Amino acid sequence: MTARLDEFLIGVRHQREWGWLVITYLFLGGAGAGLFLISLYIDHAWAGVLGLLVVILGTLLLFLDIGRPERFWRAFLRPQTSWISRGCFFISLLIVFGGVHLASQLLGPGFLRWGSETFLGEFSKAAAAGAAILVMIYTGFVLSPSPAIPFWNSALFPIIFFAYSLLAGIDFLLLSSPVLPGPSVDLIFLEKTQTYLGFACLLLILSHLSVMSSSAVAARESIRLLTRGRWAGLFLGGVIGAGLVIPLLLAWPIVGHEVRTIFAFTAALALLRLFGDYLFRFLVIRVGLYDPLL
Amino acid sequence: MARYGMAIDLGICIGCNACTMACKAEHAAPTGIFWGKVLEKEVGKFPAARRIFLPVLCNHCKNPICMEVCPTGATHKRGDGIVLIDYDMCIGCRSCMEACPYGPRAFYEGNGNYYPGQQTLFESAKQDFPEGIVMKCDFCVDRVDQGMDPACVQTCPTECRVFGDLDDPQSELSRLVAEKKARPLLPEKGLEPSVFYIGG
């Protein structure tokens, strides 16, 4: 292990503790929960299965990231103060209640004593939906409460993470729709939803940048890195341009009109948005900076 | 019950890093990991340019955000205000490192011996860290429990560090903090650190 030179300098300091495993978890965990949530709305059990699998895959990455994975169960011990601890409960609840709900739907009423129309069936569905929403939101709370990194210290973060998670979840559904068993997916409805969601994400990101531009030194440096510095190309070109503006401009003509669309078109837009979503989470973690101590 | 703290006079510190080395010797911190260190910065312009020094360590905050975000309870605070990490409970999630604005914590991935693959006699006698955990300054808790000052305080050749009880208004530390208008780092973060700085 070697120490970095900037560890010995007074000035703005980069966070280097969380890397691509955490970034990919943020992406997959949010996208999987978003996919599960939309699957409940459109009543598509196989999309829900895919959503849970994506959440589980993302969670496995977290296991790889922590220093002592064999002690993971200890992360459940402090839900009264720690958002990571709360997140462990949210993910567990999503997997358990989501699994029960999907089992009752896919394996038929003979598998469980209750059917999906009974109180217990409705309860497991509602609990799974609630857990999915919490999984989409809590990562924003993991980042936002700490005053250490001013760019993350924003009440908008949980909302942005929720919107981006739903956006990514629907994109996963759009891309997987040709191979998913079960009922066909209404591509036009989903694409219209994505247009509104993409617009909301754009407004939320611009609002966050606006708020942070008058915040602490480190937050202003984060914005400089994103808009004029090292990461400007990826942020402006990838997150804003390819991930939000281009899909919005291309999809806008179908909003409010009953038009036919083709899978290749929606798939291309979904890929652009997913690219932007991953980049967004990557850059949020990368531009996490600590205020100078003096 | 005491609340331990420290004052560091930046007007006296000469940036010799004796504290850094004393800390390494006391705790045998792995290669590349420093529980305490001296930051520096060049200020002013030639011919009036100079370097300023800032010795840093865990601030043992009264409201430790590291303890709040820790999902396992590994980070805990003693009654005397010293914030410690239980290595047997730490899972190495590094959320404490993200949450602390002062940067004193380090993640130990393992293989921190000076000679790769083998421990020196000193390391085998002093190092008892498991791999994959977070570590930091513990105010030399073993020394403090025996009535001694932390190693950095005892070693400083300029005596710029004073260790003591912040809750005792008669202690040298409390008097220094009051008389010299000592301030903690980043007080606006609301964590109420127990390490104060004079001048600078």
C-alpha cells in the first residue's frame, strides 16, 4: 500500500473509498427495484422476476466490495441510525415479499395457501411495492445526510435517485420485452412514461447543480469538474446529452399521439438512457469532494 | 467523567513529522497508512512564499457522524469521548470514511508489512489488525488508560500539542482553548470535534 501525495496536502480532497462496485450496485439496485415496481403496475410477473434478479446481482457486487463479506449480517445491526443498515432491511424485504408475491402469481394458487386476491396476497404485493420504492430511494439517503461531501449533501438526491431508478427499470423492461415470457408490453405507453421521467430527471439535475453552485467550496469544485473540468465531456455529452436530451428530442413526437413505434427505436432510446444513468451514478461518486480543512 | 481532547498550536508546529513517526511506532500502522499526519500547503508568492503545516488526526467528535453511519456498531464512543473501532465488528464498508470530513480513517486491505510477504519482529509484536477493516487514531487509548499522554503529544519537540480533559475547566487544555480562542476544524459541520487548533 502506498499513500497518495494529495493525502498530505491541505486542499479539496477526492473521495476514493467507493469505486466501480458501489457505482454498479447503485445502478443495478435502483434499476432492479424500478423494474420490479413497474412490473407490479403493469401486472407482469416475469418482469418482476427479472427485477428481483437484477437487485440480487447488484447486491452481490456489494458483497464483493466490503472488506469482510463473511460478516455481512452485522450490517443489519444499526437501522436506528445507519442508512446502509436500513438498506439491508429494504433489500431483504423486497426479495422476501417480492418473491412471495411472484410465487403466488407464477406457481398458481396451489403453491401458497392464499391467492393473490386475498388479504395476504394484497399485503405481500403492497409490502413488496413499498420495499421497492425504499430500495430506489435509500441510496440517495446513504449519500445525502453526511456534511463531509457537500455535493452529496442535498435533499434532492433521494428524489433524483428514485426518478433515475424508475427510468432505468423501465428501460430494462423495454429492452427485455421481446424475450420476456408473459403478456406483451405496451411500448408506446412505456416510451411516453420515459419521456416525462427523462424530463423530470433533467429538471432535477439542473436544480441540484443550481443549488450546489452557491454551496461550499468542494461542491463548487464538483460542479466545475462536471461542467468545465475533467468530467465535463462525460457529464454534458453523456449524462445530459446522450442520456436525457437526445432521447427526449427523439421521443417527443410520439407523446400525446397515437402512433406506432418499433422495438428498434425504443431499444435505441433505452440504451442511450441507461448509458446516461450509469454515467450519472459514476460521476456522482467520482466528483465527491471533501471541503479543505483550512 | 472526563472528555478527552487535544489542542495544537499551529504557530509553534514546525512540520517535522515527529508526531507522524511516533504514531507509526506506537501502533505499527501498516505501510502507507497514517493514523496521524501533517498536512502542508504553500501560501503567498515569492519572495514571501511559505509553507503552513496542519497536524491532523481523528477529532474524536462529540457528535461523531462516523458512529451514526456505521451499520454494525463497530465505531463506538467511550464515556470519556474517545471514538474507537471494534475490528471484530467492522465489515469494511467504508461508510465512516465517506461520512467523516476530516479524513483520518484508512481502509486496511492487507499486506501492509514493510517487507512484502513477511513481518518484521516489530510488526509481529505490534500488529494485530485483521484485513479488510477500517482503522484510525485511537488517541493512544492504552497509554491514556495508564495515565500517559498520546505518543504524538509526548514526542512533539516543540510541545505544540496539549492533551487533557475538556470538561475540566482547570485543565491546561481547557485554559488554552479558552484563552487562545482555539477553534476546531470545520466547525460548521456540527460534529463538535475534540481537537482544537490555535493560531495558524
